[in-house]
Amino acid sequence: MIKVDNLSYSFPQKDLYKNISFTLEDGQHCAFIGTNGCGKSTLIDIIMDPEKYMFDGKLEMDSDCRIGYVSQFSQLGETKEITVFEYIGEKFIKLQNEITSICSEMETSSDIEPLLEKYQQTLDAFGAINGDNFENNINKNLNLANLSKYKDLMISELSGGEFKLIQVIKEMLNSPELMIMDEPDVFLDFGNLNSLKDLINSHVGTMLIITHNRYLLNHCFNKILHLENMELQEFDGSYIEYNFSLLQTKIELQELATSDEEEFWRNEMLIKKLRYLATEHTEAARGKSLNARVKIQERLEKRRIKAPFVDIKEPSISFVTDNEMEETIVLKVNDYSARFDDILLENVNFEIKSTDKVALVGLNGTGKTTLVQEIFKNNNDSIEINQQVEVAYLSQLQGKTLNESNTILEEFFDVGFKTYEEIKSYISGYGFEEEIINQKIESLSGGEKNMLQLAKISASNANLLILDEPTSHLDTYSQIALEKAIEDYKGAILMISHDFYTIVNCMDFVLIIEDKTIRKMSMRKFRKMIYASYFDKDYLEIEQKKKLVETKIALALKGTDIELAKVLSDELEGLIKLL
């Protein structure tokens, strides 16, 4: 389907790829992973429109290949006012109308030959996308995604998550030879995420999907492309198998590194001794011995370099506050209501204490973002924020908290940083190298923009953080770093999230939206509810055990206890088989 050979591409500010190669075979479902800003979306852009880009290397793909594409950014606001059925069937309905129109023309035309040719071409186009069955296929896919009840709704009545699924269905039903999706999971609730999983797994064509979602990665793919440090690694198999393979490589490299380190320092001592002898004595043999040892040392030095896919730098996210509070109520919501055309929320009551970490969860379109925006604005009589509280806010609409026409440098001068060096040092911990410090924020990837928001929040010293989908667009390494920062934070957090892992790893309790109001739920009950509704039997327990063993392996490697790491690796392999 696709063959890429020795492809290299650069922006003015940085190099993205250096001689990367891979193939994508017919029918493969491929996950495309890598850290934020490494160039995944750009590589997809090159595949979709190679004529637009100046790159070195070869890209082989049929020029007539039909590509279906779903962007990481919602185009809900750009869509004309039609029903869900009309939106999904737009291409089919258009071709159907063309066929009817040509037939009408043929009834009255004296020159029928060109019309017959046009009729056959349109009929062929209709057949190529399985047009004869399009109504049944729309109904079948809506049912698969649990969206049958939305068939006759207007597109404008959908939430962002529901519209994303509708986009996926539309592109799949147009029978593309290659289906490309860029983070289709962003902002999906648990139910819609499961629907996306089912849609991906039901699709018989070739797929290339950028995703950081751990649930999709574990359940949907038979090939992995991993882009990191300007290099690309290709793996035929599942994401779980790929991760285990990486871990095995890390253990092997560390074992080699440990023995190499001992040999390196033995060799270093011998070189010092030979240098001393060579200065005291002038025999040629001593000089030759010294040169030979220096060459051995150079080879050992090269072997000490870690593989780019194993030693991946995790960002240093850290939430701090200068204003830690005694245990007290920092946020109180009394009899809050919100409505647009209909009542969205009513009779909402809850409170958050100074060290509470709280997840706000609910289906797409139930009013979560509306509520947290009102809390941040703090001009509603039903919302009371303690006077000692300083609030910082991360928005899923990144343009609300970032001035996208600013450079990164300008953005941090605007929030109070004084010098270039201070900003450069600070943002390097969040994965931003000096060469992009003068880059416009609008040119950054979605994940990089979220990392900038997190960096600004970290610098605010606030003692109440309101986070609206903070894991969206973030790579898995940044998600793990964020979880650590949340766990270590001494203030209060109210977080909207559909990321089950982040919720169960970090939160004290859940506020769940049901029947247009909110109730408090313990983490134990929440886990049980999500487990019963969305996940396979025992999946979550095994996943948690797997994470615990992986953490133990990381600690064993940190302490250079290779034998323990190997034993734990065998235990991990057993858990992976259960998954």
C-alpha cells in the first residue's frame, strides 16, 4: 500500500526525519506513535499530498489511491445544517442524484453517446464505494457505534465527541483504500471510545492511525510505527508485544552497559598506565599498545550510547504552590443550574477541599466544560471560591489560554518571566528545545500546545487547578509525567477527563454527571461501574498488575539489578498473555 525509503525532512527550526523507511501492507491496522512534536502529523501530510513537500528519499503509493481522512481537530462548526444521515451519505446521495439527472437528460437528448459515457463513469464511481447498499451500511455502522438514535438529528445537535465518531463512519463508508486518522480518540467519553474501538476493528481496509490512547493501543492494531529522535522503528505485532520487546531491549542494553562500564574503566586505568610508561620509556611497542587500547576505548564509548527508542526522555512536569492551605473548603457549588435550549444541569451541589483531587466525568455533551468555565470565571452566585485560593485553568480549547499569534518566548514574557535564559531553561524541562523558542504557538502540534499550557500552570503557583481534558493530544510519556505531577501536587485539582488510567491513578473521588445533576462517587464504585460497562472481564485488574510490575522493573534497572529485572520480566510476560 505504502513504501517509504530513506525519507528525510526538515523545518527551518529543526530536523524531523533522517533516512526513515517503512512499508504498510494491504489490510494492516497500524498505530503511529511517538512523542509530541516529533513529526507524526507532518508525515501523514506528506503521504496525503507528497507534491506539496520538498523531501529527500522515495515515497511509493498508487497515485489513484482513495484516502479517507479524519483530522485531530473537530470541524463541527464548519459543517452545514443537515441531518446525521445526510452528512454520512453526502457522497452517495450526490452520485445518486447525478445518475438520476443523467437519465433524465438521456430521455430528451439527441446526442446520447457522451451521456452514456458519463452515466457509466458515475455508475462505476457509485459502485466503487458500494453505493447500492449505502443506506443499510449507514444503519449498520451507526448501530455498531451505538449512535442509531442520532440518525435523524441535525449535525449541530451533536457533541464534539459524537461528531468525531460520525466523521469516522462517513470516511469508512466511502470505501477508502487507505484510512488515515489523526488522534480520532481525543475528547471521546468511555462509551464513544469503545464505539471507536469497534469501528476500527470492524474495518477491513488498511489503516494508519496516530493515537496516544492506551486503551485503543492495547486493543486495535497489528502493526506499530514508532517515530522518535528523527528515526523510525517498524514492528509487526500488537502494541503490548511492542512495549514488551522494548523493555526486553532495555534490560539487554543495561546488562551490556554494566559490563561495558566495568570494561571501560579497566581500560581507562590501563591507558593511564601505558601513557605513563610511554613517557618514561621510548620503545615503539609501548606506543603501539597505547594506540590499540585507545581504539578499544573509542569502540566502548560508542557502545555506551542508548538506543533512541529505549531511552526516551520524559518531560519534567511539576505543579507547585506557594500558598498551601490547611484542610478547608476551597470550592463550593450550591444549587447550580445551566441551560442552553434545554436544561443542561440543575440542582448541582458539591464541595472540594484544599488537597482533594477530583475527576468530573460524564458523557459527551452533558455540560462538564460549561461548569468548569463558570467556576474559573467565578461570577455565578451558585459558585463560591475561598478568598485565599488562586486558580489556574487548562482549557481543551487551547486558544482560550494561549495567544497563538505569540512565539513561545513572547508567551512566557507575558506571564512574568524576565529573561531569555530563564525561559529557555524553564521550558526545556517540558521538552521544548532552544531552536523552537521563537516559533509561533499556532504552528505547534496539539500535544505541544497542551504541554505549553501545563508549563504555564506550573509557573502560576496556584493552589486550585482546573484541568479540562489535560491528557488530550499528549503522548504516553507526557501522560505518565502528568500523573506523577498530579500525585505530588499539594493543592486541589478539579479535572475533566475521559482517560480512565489517569483518573484511577491520581484521583481521590469522582463527580459523575447523571440525569442532569452531579453525584459524588468513590473510586471503588467508579472502577466497578466502568469495569462493568466498558471493559472486558478482568482487564483492568491485569492492566494495573502489569503497570505495577513495569514500575518494579524500572526501579530494578535504576539500581542496576539486572537479575531481578529478568525475573520480573518473566512475570510481566505472563500478565501480557492474559491481556
